[in-house]
Amino acid sequence: MPGHQLAPDISGDDSTSHPDDPAGVLRAERDHLTASRAALRAMREHAQSLSADAAGDWVSQQVLQGLLDQRVAALADHPDTPLFFGRLDRAGDDDLPLTIHVGRRHVHDDHSRPLVIDWRAPVSRAFYQARPSDPMGVLRRRRFGFHGGELTAYEDEPLDQGATLQESRILTEEIERPRTGPMRDIVATIQPDQDEIVRAEVTQTVCVQGAPGTGKTAVGLHRAAYLLFTHREKLARSGVMIIGPNRAFLSYISSVLPALGEVKVDQTTVAGILGDHAAPEAPAVAALKGDARMAPVLRRALWLHISKPEEGLLITRGVNRFRVPDHEVREIVASLRGTTRYGPGRAALAQRLAHAVLVRMEQRGESPDDRVQDAVARSKPVKQLIDQIWPRVTPQQVLFRLLSDGDFLAAAAAKSDLTAEECQRLLWAKPARSWKSARWSAADAALLDELADLIERTPTLGHVVVDEAQDLSAMQLRALGRRCRTGSATVLGDLAQGTTPWSARSWEEVLGHLGFTEGAVTELTLGFRVPREVLDFAARLLPSVAPTLAAPRSLRPGAGSLSLRRTADLDAGLAAAAREAAEREGSIGVIAADASTDAVAAVLAATGLPHDLLGPDGVPEQRVSVIPASLAKGLEYDHVIVVEPADIAEAEERGLARLYVVLTRAVTSLTVLHTRDLPAELT
């Protein structure tokens, strides 16, 4: 499917064809793809042939072997996608090649001649940003259509002076292409505003408010890949982490970074970081525990464990006795309290006490050195005194005492904004016998992490990508902020899709809890995935769930993509809708209120339609998935069937926001089945 008239060939890649011979041009490009695949295979075989035996010792061998294994994995070919998706024909006013094929990774031949340039390389930026008004040294941009791993079409866009910006049919078809299985990368379809986010500086915290279908999740993943490419050495040492809302979501996005050659990126959930605690808890209690006001309460609770010294220190060395009086011990403790973390404070106290003893030794004419000071610091009298006034504690011990001892909680909350009623709400009705047998909730996990950081510093990562950040509590955000103190983070979400009782109302609030007051907020409102007819229908809920946000817009009209079906027999209507969807190409998601998913799955089973019932840790294997509404966030399906919207809207406090999420999961078609009236906000 050639697009515009081809410019004269520059590189020789089309040497077997004439500009007016589209078949010849496509044949030449296919030959280049074949050569590129052969070169990539040779690169991988070379990497496999390398040995770690040259390293000097066993540890070095293991490290080197790990790096070689990563290199081999990064050079894996993916036969269902071509190695390149675009080409730039350049003006040639520099030392770079005149023709550049842009792809998912760099490929060179055995003479080190580049056959494919990585999409993240600086020269590749023109593929996404060049336009007739600013061609960036490019004469012609070529896009390729493909099916599986084969090139099927091409489309040329002249960018020389006087050209006009053309709408790309290949680009539109690639965006709309039906999908099955996990999320795909979007390197072939990145838009200019998305590219600006992807290539933002590593030191900059980027916050993306993205309406459904705007590609915010993909942008975040591609930014991680771009930063790893640009700052490989730095980020390889410090690490990059992707944080998603649940395991089902991580399974959905799991293939994106490996497809881009990035195999060493941790992908996890907040529970995976803080601990998978799941003791049941009332939403009001969880919301209070997630409030930022808990931070000073926890800090005070920890430091309340330090008691006032009532006696001094006596050290005996041989026939000599050295005494540090109680008032001096109090002064040392006071000078340390609150100026360091709790754990290092204990170590510092031991050294300060030992130093005070050494001063007295010197006053008696002795000449003690550092070894003597360390010996005194480790002595039994010093350890006993420290255990009395600065006891060793764990986060679990502190939180257990806080939630089970009303007087201690009142003392810790005395100077905070917590009311007496809120303190009473926090207390356990029936505490466990000890902190060792206590069962912790998901909200407790963030409190334990806060205490752990107050005791010992939390290690910092090089870059963190946080998706669906609007649903995280202040205390959870503080926990994530501690893991990227450098300020290098990508924060993604949609305020309109906030479904927790503590959902954020502004991104400034989110960035503040993360500790990134200088973060830049970018809004993506132009959708590429959800059809306009579907998006406009779902947007009727926005005045109720996020009145301050602009209504999203879709580039795809999607005429006929929305079907509202009222039925007297929900099971029969569902069976019919599922059979219709199964006759079309692409993935199918049947979404219902959490309490209804078993019944929905039973209907599909009776219909004879193979399907998966998605769980929090589920990895779908069938083309059809039954999805609880609470797990739908971040997922996409070609065809979506929503069962009884009123049940979803009424299932929780922010049910309308949950319904907004559910209604915006469709890429091709949305069918809404209902026996009850639709929520008034949709009519």
C-alpha cells in the first residue's frame, strides 16, 4: 500500500526497483529485512560464543556470565514483528548514513555497518518529530505495514520544503490492529507529544495525566527503555523498577520491555515492594492509615521508645574505673535524638559514650586509640545501658504497640491532627497476643515501611515508573518516593479513574507525597485506542467523577462501535453478545461487578466458549477473559462486553469512577448489556 509518490532513491536500498515500481521497492525492503535478521542472528551467536572464563575469580566470572546472558537475551529476534518499522532518507549534511532504518534495536553487519538504528538513538528522533515546517534534515519518511514478521506495505511522506503533513493510513491501521495476548510496544506509532515525554531528561520527574486510550502506560514503559539506552551504565547499577496496580496488569505489560531489548527491569506491585499483607480491614480505617498525618505519628511513636537516662555509665578496665555521670549521658542522648535514623543513632550513642570514657582515660595520662574506643563501645556495660535507654526495636514491634495500646497511641498522636475519635478508630478491637502473631493489612504495610525507613535508610533506585498512581494513598506514595530520592521518576495515571476512597484529587498532591515538588505535569487528552463513540459515551460520567478534567478526545470516529442492549434475559443476551464477538478478530473482555463474575463465567461455559476468569495474579491463556471490574484498570481488549453497569456503579463508594474505567477498555467495540436502568449520569 504505497502512500505518496516516492522520492528518488538515495541509499541504493531500492536499487532493484524504480520509484514508480511499488512492488520492487517493497521487495528491496524485504531483502533488507532478511539481511538484518541474519545480521542479528550473527550478533547473538557471537554473544553466545563469548566465555566468562577470562574473568580473574569466581565472583567476577558469575557477574560477567550474567552480563553475557543478558546480552544474549536482549539480542533475541521476535519473529512476529519486523526488526524495523520506518526509514529516514536524510539530506546528508553530516557524517551519519544517508538512509536510516529505524527499529526496536540496533543491528549491524560483520563490517559494523548499521542496518537498523535503535529508535532511541538521537538521530531516530526525527522519525517521530520531523514535519514539513521542521524537517530536521529529513527528505522523506517511510513507514512500513506488516503482518506477523513480514513487511506487507509501505507509505512515503516527503518532508522537503513545500510538502504538506499527511495523515498516515499505515499508522492508523497499526494503532487499530486487533490484538490478542499481552500489550505490544508502540515504537512504530509514538506521537510527537508522547515522544517528548519519552525523551525527557533522566533527572526530571515526569507526571502524565492520561485519559483512556492516550497511551500513558506505553509512554512510561518506553521512557524506561529510553533512559536505559541513554544512561545504561548509571541505571544498570542503581536499577529501574516498574510498579503496577496488580499482577494481572503486570502480566499484560510484561512483553513490552523485553521486545525492546530490555530484559533487566524489575516489574512489581506496591504489595510486592511493601509486603503482601492482606488482613481484612474496614475502608474507613484503611483510608485513615493511608493519610499523610500518620507520618508524624509514626515518627513520634518510634522515638517515644527512648527513655530518659536515670543513671550514668561505669566502665572498669583492670584496676581503673571510669564513670560518665547521668547528666552527661542525658546530654549525649538529647544531642542524638531526632538528628539521625533510629538504628544508626544506637551505634552513634555507643561511640559517643565510649568517647566520653576515653576522655577520662586521657585525663589520667593514658593514650587510648581507636581500638580501645571500639572495645569500650562493644563492652557489656555500654550495651546494657543502651538497651535500657535506646532499645533495639523492629517496625512490627512499634506498630503493634501503637495499634494495641490506647495510651501509647494518644501520646504519639498528641501533637498531630488526629482526633480522639480517629485514634479510637485506629485501635485494634482484639489485638493479637504479640507483634509476632499479628496479622497486617495492606494499609499497615505502608506504615511498617515508613517505620523501617525511620530505623534504617531505604535503598534508592535509579528510576521508578509508577502506573495508576492516582489510586495510591499518601503513605504508599511516601514509600515509593523513598525509593527514588534522586527525583528520577515517571508517574502515570488518570484522576478520573481513581477508585479508592483515598484517590488523589490533584497531581500536585501526588507529587508532594512522593517528595517531587519540582515535577512537571503533562496532560494527554488525545486518544488513539478507544473509539470516539465509546469515549464520548463514557465521558458522560466525567462531571461526576472528575469535574476539573477536560473531556478526552479520540482520533478514531468508531461509528457503530457502541451497542447499548437492554434485555429481559441477561444470560441469553450475554451468550448472544459473546458469540457475536467471537466471530470477529481480536481479544474479548467480559467485565462485570466482582460479585457477578462467577455467574458470568458459568454462562460462557454453558455457551461452550473457552475463557479465563481473571484473578489478581492471573495470566490469561484464552482469547476470552471474564474480568472483575476491580481488575480492569490498565487492560485493553478489542471487544468489551460490560454486564449490568448499575451493579458496578453501586458496588463501592467510587463506583461511577470504576464504571468509567470499565467503559473505556474497548479498542474496537463496546457492548453494554443491562436489565436495570443505566446510571442516570449515562443517560
